[in-house]
Amino acid sequence: ANPPRPALLSTDEKSFAYTTAKYRWPEIITKIIKHFHQACNSLNPSEVDKIQEGKEIANSLEILKSQIQENKPLIPIEDNEADIETWIFVLNTCFKDKTWYTATWLFTECYLYRRVHSILVKTKHWNNHDPYFHQKEEVFRSSSKTIIEIAKRIDELIFPPNEKGNDDFDSNRLIFHELAQVSLWGNATDLSMLPHLNHDDIKRLQGTGAKYLEEFEKNILANDLDEAWTWISKFRNVRIDFVLDNAGFELYGDLVFADWLIQSGYAREIHFHAKSIPWFVSDTTPQDFNWIIKTLQDEAFFAASESERSFLKKLTGRWQSYVANSQWILTSDYFWTSPYAYWHFEEKAPELYANLCKSQLVIFKGDLNYRKLVYDCKWKTTTPFRDAIGPLANAKGAPPVLALRTSKSDVVVGLDKGVEERLNPIEEDWMYSGKYAVIQFSEGNK
Ligand code: F6P
Ligand code: MG
């Protein structure tokens, strides 16, 4: 299939791509530099080599930041990581002589995080260090109240007092809607956007229960949840996949949703796809996945009463048994941190693609996954979702896809006529503010 054009570019001064390159990336790199200074300061002065390396990392990051700020040409990445050939190939074939602003936004943003990784991975003492972990940890801790509320809520849903629960089709439909939305709105709090969100914004975005969801439902500009429910409720004991986005609170919402999918009998196994390397600040790595299950049981991590703890204990006990029994399967693949849009999925990652095609529903979380699904282009907002994801909807054997995404970039498809016209005059930033969301479904082509 011919990939669509034109791609989003940071040269367009009215775009969020531009704001990102000009303001957000330098802020994000500045934070990593600060982190290295702090980390070095807190080391024992006898760790001379490690401190020295940490300072060198900070210097390299300063250079990277100035290359962006001066809109310099993109340079080759040099390291021995498993995906290095891909980066060399794409850079040489598509973006030779391009700069931080003139190459496509999707490429430059992925390239940025890969450059940061390259700086760290070549060191002796910091090659396994996740420079964003402390941020993920901090926000997760500050979400404790909502985490506990959700733990209570999932307990009620799985063990309903009226004993009806699991076999009641109507209540299952409502629960599916509720938990899909908890998983969806978790995506609003990704850390690469955090400089623009204050604490109240975050609190506002986290919540549970019908009232909360009702208030937010009007911000879902296209909502295929009913279609997705009609699809999944036909099955029992199937495989469902989550292509994960952010760690911490968002991941927690995904796991709660996945927990119910198993308990209700719709899913037999859930495959979670994490990033192989630290990515877009808050994306989930395998370490983050394991960390969250461990930390929810850690009494020292956040304050909770005895009874609150008992909910967390029950929930993490179940989650650990899913992992032990291979009902929850965690994997990672370098394709997820490649610069490729998912229009190239089958060609560039044939094995992973074939594996995903065995799934009865592949849930793509978040903004970056959405950008990759729709090729990060200037689509008309009324373009049908199935057209915008191209081969992933239409190729023979394509899997069923559900995108749960809060909108944080300059591309949205699948809207009714008139939606864009209504929002443009009142909220200039509606496409990328994170306030609005889309839930979009494609049945695939099995
Ligand atoms: O910076 C580009 C971007 O896609 C934003 O639009 C978004 O804030 C961030 O990266 C990642 O978002 P998410 O974690 O939802 O993929
Ligand atoms: Mg993310």
C-alpha cells in the first residue's frame, strides 16, 4: 500500500510538532541533565569513574540539546545495539541531509529517544540506567489515592455482592465500558506532557466510577466501544493483546482492565508488549511492569490503611498468579522502538506481526501508538479510521484493532462531519491538549 502524505513536520510553526521541537524536547533533555547532576552528587565520592561518566553523559546531552536548538542535520547513531542497522538504514535512505525540523516529526522524535539511549548504553556504569525512572516513580506515588480507589472498585466488580456479576451480559457490557475508559484516561497523564499539566490537572484526569466517567465521556470525540464490545463479547477464553504505552498510573489501569478480562472469562491469556529501552519518558519497559506489581505490595511505598492494603494484596496476588501461570505474558520487541509507522508492520517485523494476528483483539494504547497507526499524517479529520490505518485494517489476516488514545498530537481521524468545525473556533489546541480522546475499532480482515 502507498503510505499517505504529507507527514507532520516541525517546520510548520502552527503545529504541536513545532512546539514539541522548540520547547518540549529541550525541556525534556534539561530534566535528564539535571537528573545526572543530582545522581552524581548523591554518589559516594569514591565512585570516581561512575561520577566522571555521569558528567560526560550530561555533557553529551547538552550537545544533543544544542543540535536540536540550532536545527542541525541529523547525524548517524553509533553503537552496537540490536536495532542499530534499522536506524542507519532509515537515516540513510529517508533522512540524509535532513535536520531536526525538516525530517518527519515521527522520525525525529523517535530518533531523539534513541540518541539518548545511545549515549547511555555506551557507558560502563550507566548502561542499564533508566534516566526517566525517578519521574515515573514519583508520579505513581502521587497517584496513590486513586490507585487504592480503583483496587476497591475492581474487587467489587470481580466479586459482586449480588452474586450475578460474571454471567450477566448487561452488567458486563457496562463494566467493559468503565474499565476501557479507566485504561483510556490513564493515557492523559504521560510524563512527556507533564511540564504542561499541573497537579490539579492530573488529579482531575484520574478517577473512577460512573459519575466521573460520564463527565469525561463527552470528551471522547469518536467512540467505537460498543462495536468493540459486540466483537469481544462473542468470544470466550481468547487471546487479547495490549500494546502498552506509559508506565505507572496508565499501566495500572491497563492491568486492572486485563484482570477483569481474565476474570470474566472473555480472555484466556493476555499478551503485554513493552518497550525494550526507555522511551518517550514514561513508556513501560519490562522493568516497569515488574516494578509496579512489586511496589503495590510495598508497605513503605505509599501510605494506606490496613483494609486498603488488603485490596491491594488481593489484587497483586491475582496478578502474580497470572504471570506465574502464563495467563499474562510480557514481551518486548525492538519494533516498538523503531522509527517505523505501523503501515510497515508486516514488512519490517514479520514474525511479531504474524504473532499479533493470532490475537482476538489488539489494544493499542496512547498517542504515539496512534500516530504510528495512522502514519502521522495530515489526514482530514473525517477520514475513516480503517482507511487511515491502511494495511493493519485491510491486509489479508489483519488483526482486530482497538485504539484507546487521548489526543496529544496534530492528527485525529474518524470524526463526524462538523466536530472539527465546532472545536476549532473555541479551542485552538483541541487536537493536542490531552483533553479529548478517541476510541476506535477495526475488525481486521481474518
Ligand atoms: O511528543 C509527541 C507525543 O506523541 C505527544 O503527542 C505525546 O505527548 C507524547 O509524545 C507521547 O504520548 P503517549 O505517551 O500517549 O504516547
Ligand atoms: Mg508514552
